[in-house]
Amino acid sequence: MTDVLETLAPHFFQVAYVVRDLPAAEQWFQKVMGVPRFLRMENVTLGDTCRYRGRPANSSMHLALGYVRDTQIELIESVRGPSIYTEFLDAKGPGLHHVAFAVPDFGAALAQLRAGGLEPVLEGALDTGMRVDFAYFDCETAGASVIELLGFDAAARTFMEQLKRGEL
């Protein structure tokens, strides 16, 4: 797995938290962690293009995205259906859920993790005029958090850069 870690580490992108109350979490992260602003996206649905534990996903969430310097902070509030986020809340309550890596070649990184013996718990794509491919891997048995691979098309990369600069 050393090659995988060397491949992923330079692409560290995000720290994500699962929360029960998105507005309250946004306020706390702004006050305590110094996140200057969040962009909220409500009712983000995981459906036909996503698989959760090998089955079609059927859930939705509210998201808030912000930045502290070059690190994206994501807050996730599950609002419908079973998901990797509801599993986490049920088992542990709110808190740090995953770290994410925005890789230049999503397919190659996904194949590399699979070759290392990891299978995604949740995977798919969101395509809303910009495409984001994602895959979550449960690495807790190795003493790590869940990790997420992200693959952005050009429009998604532009969106993330604009968000980081505070233009959205």
C-alpha cells in the first residue's frame, strides 16, 4: 500500500465532519475553527449513479463547504435514507468522518486502492453541470478514518477554486 499512500498524500484536499444541525455546525466552525464562510447545498441526492454497500444508493444530505487556507472543510447533515453518514452518527455521534484526496486520475487511484485490498463502501458520481466522481473507503481497521477519493472535471475544479477564493 506504500505506493497508494505516496500517490494520495500530495492530493490531500478535505476534512469532513458529519453533523446533526448544519446551521449550528457552520456557526461553530466559523467561530472556533476560523472558517470564514460556507456555501450550503441542500438536498444533495445520492441515487441511480451511486452505490452504497453494493446496492443503489437512496439518500440525501445537506452540505456546507468552506475553506481554511488550502484545506476544504465539509459539513454533512444526513436528511433522508440510510447512508455512510447515518451509520457513523448511529455508531459514534457527530464528528470527524473522513479525509479526502482530489486525485488527477480518479480511475487509476480507485484501481490502485482496490488492488491494495480496499473496496468502496460508497461510490458514484454527481453530475449537476459539473462532474464529481467519488469513492469512500473504510480504513478504521487500520487505525485511520474513512478516506474519500475525489475526481473533478474541469467545471468542478473551477467551482472549487472559486469557492476557495470566496467568489461564490
